[in-house]
Amino acid sequence: CGGSGDRLTALEQHIYLEPTVVGTTLAFDRVAVGFAASCMLTAGGEAWCWGNNSDGLLGASTTRFCSAGSVPCSFEPVRAVPPRTFTSLSMAQLHGCGLDAAGLAWCWGFGVGGQLGDGGFANSTAAVAVSGGRAYVQLDAGRASRLSCALDATGTAWCWGPAGGGALGNGTTDTSRVPVQVSAVAQLFVSVGAGDEHGCALDTAGEAWCWGRNTYGKLGRGVSGAVLVPSAVAGAHRFSALAVGGVVNCALDSAGAAWCWGFGASLGDGVGQHRDLPTAVSGGHVFVSLSAGYQHACGLKADGAAWCWGPATLVGGGDEVERTVPVAVAGGHRFGVLKAGGVATCGITLAGTPMCWGFNTHGSVGQPNVAP
């Protein structure tokens, strides 16, 4: 950790610089982290969430308030949208979505931009069914976005919500309150992710495609400007996994090497300049999975060791130093799953312990010792 002065300063700002145990006796096996709210799923598919509860984001009513009494929140896990259970869960800026055992999508929280996908623009604390009755195999409500995207069993991608910059990938900038098909490419998709006014997908050949607003070069095209339909990420790379963040996107190649593009401080290349082409993450690390948050990214190694890079308070390195190259997450913990979000990162250790770090201002780290 950093010195005692640094640590005191961090706590006074409600920042946890290294993994901290979430206060619960519940056992979890899956994780979803949004911008300022975090959730985990039990083996039975129950969703439990904590953090910012604006507009019903936690899928439950709370009586605690943060930020001088203005923001509803919870510092401990609360059962989200009972009695519904899920096989997967994804959290965004102000809404959440999950897939049930039949692959049907359900969303809740802030709905004014149509991101709940139910055909309306209303907020909902209860889970509402996404229109169309379509079964999906994967869903992403990108951590810092107001966008939702999902993939069906045929490899077709669908998105809904605000369409600024062409974020729905269907050739228009028209907001949609129901799923619309992302324009087809030569190959079918195997994964899709939603970011900040953009989306990306990986096709069956391992090629990455992105669409929407191109801030910081996060579409990876090598040229500026938004695109309304999927455009191939430049460089002829072939990837095995894709992690879509807010202003940074990362991917793994077949050797486990990480590549990122977009916002400079989030690329892990040791330089810190914005890149509109995939750039190799420094250090020769071999990862088995990646997660991209709003401005930071993390990778897990085969032994469960976690490494992160980006802004100082988000990487879990134990101090307040920005990391332009990967740093080992402090504490020597080994994780089975890890997700980077907007202001926090959460994971479940190989021993089954839920842990988070980052900003706890709205309770997103799951710690109770923050004055309202």
C-alpha cells in the first residue's frame, strides 16, 4: 500500500485502493459492475446489488441516501428484482439487464432513453421484459452507457436505447425503445459489447468490428469520425475475446496477449496517448480473460492473479499512482472472475470471497463506513 498519509486521504475521499471484502454471507459465482453500482449472482440466479440506486438501478427500494442526502443508495447487497432469477447479468450507467434461463432479456432502472427495451420510456424498479420475445445467448449493458446490446443464437446482434453517434449500429441515429438489428457483416458474431455511445462485436473469424461515436479513436479504425454501421478494427488482427469499455476497448489474441485502443491512460502501453489502432499492452503478460471499465481495464492470468491499468484509484495497486502499464492488484488475491466498472472493480476470489475496490461514494465498493 501507499504511506499512511495516502491511505488516510483515500479513505477520506471514500476510495479503497486495494480489494476489500464485501460485507455479506451470501455466496456468489458471477459478477456485474456498472458505473456506480455493483451486482453479483448466486448459484441459483438471485441478483444482489449495492451502490447507486438512482431511478431504481438496484432493482429494489432503499432508504439510505448518499452525497449529502441526495442520492438513494445501499452500502450492502439488496435483492434485486425478486422473484426473478438470471443466468447472466449486466449493469450500465443507470440501468441493469439480465437473461433468464430461457434466454429472454429483462431490464430495469432508468428508461427515459429507451434502454429498457420494453417499448416505453419509463423508469422501472421492477424488471420489464425486453420486447420481441427473442432468446439471447449474451447481453451487455455497457458499464458507463445508456445502451444495451445482445446476441442471439444465430450470431445476430441487437441493440436498443439512445443512438447518439450511431450507437445502435443499424445505419441511423434514431433512438429505439425496442431491439433493432445491428447491420450484418461478412461473418456472424460470437460476442457483442456496449460502450459509451458505441458498440463492438467479435465475429467468427476473430475480427473485431465497432460502430458509433469515435471519441479518442475507440472504434479502432485508424481514422476519425463516427460510423453508423459496423466497421472493421484496423490492423488485420484476429482476437479470441473482446472487452468493450466506456472510452477504451481491449481484446485478447490467441496467445493471451492483450491489445487496447481508445483513451490514452487506459491502454496499458506505457505511453498514455490516445490510440485509434489496437496497441499491445506492455509487459508481455499472458491473460485468460479481460474486462474493460469506463477508463480502466483488468486482466486475469491462469492462476487467478489480477492485473489492471488506468487511472490511479481504479487499478487496485494500493496507491494513488496512475498506471500506464499493468500493475498487480494488491493483496495477492486470486480471482475466478473479475469485472471492471465505472468507479469500482469487483470480483470473486477462487475461495469464493466477493471483493471490490475503487470509489465507495455511492456504496459501489460495498462498504458501510461512508458518511452520507
